[in-house]
Amino acid sequence: MDENEKRNLYETMKSVIESAINEKINNPKWSNKIKNVNIKAQLTLQVDKNDLVTFKLILDKGSVSFEPGTVENYDLELIADPEDLMWFCNKKYNTLTMLFKKNKFGFKKLRIKKGGRNAKKLLLLSKLLVFE
């Protein structure tokens, strides 16, 4: 994958994720949760069988940061196919589908690292990424 394709992927994913989170920020039901959350997530997109692109998603007391690169001491890492992740955000795929079905590369649609003791953050992040 060349740099132009990576840039386009970054811009697309950034707009999807920021739109979903900004929708939640403007919702009074979610505003307190977002103002109190502190999550460092590493979002890895599997664009080919062996090609991975990594972004960092940081939610810190109401501010959202989504940038290319890796983050140190992350709470969790989500690995997914970009298409599957967008279908998840648009509610075509639910959480169970993402966790237990396989993608076109033969891996689970959503793979999680460091999820055990961060289960609450994982559930909150998955709810934040879905459009209402």
C-alpha cells in the first residue's frame, strides 16, 4: 500500500470515527461519560493479508485525537478490516458478529489485544464508534 492510499484510508477512517464520537458528545446521555473517560487505543486496520496500518485513538476527558502511528502503553488494540469496521459503525454488523465471525482474510472481524482487564473500556469504545 503506497503513501497516498494510506492517507486516503486515514482521512476516511478519521471522518467516520470522529463523526460517530461527535454525535455522542452532542447527546446529553453520553456527554458525562465522554467527559470522564480516558482511553488510549491503538486501531490497526488490516488492508491486506500481511499489510497492517496503525492509528492511535485517544479519548481524554472529552477531547478526541485520531492520528497515524502507534501509541505507547495503550489500553487496548483493535485489529479489523476497514470495511468491516465501517459496517460495524453503521450498525450493519453487531458486536457479536465482529467478535466471532471471520473476515475475508480468515481472521476474526475484530481482534482485541489487552482486553481482559479493560473490558469496560472496550464496551464503552465499541458503543462510541456506532452511529445512533
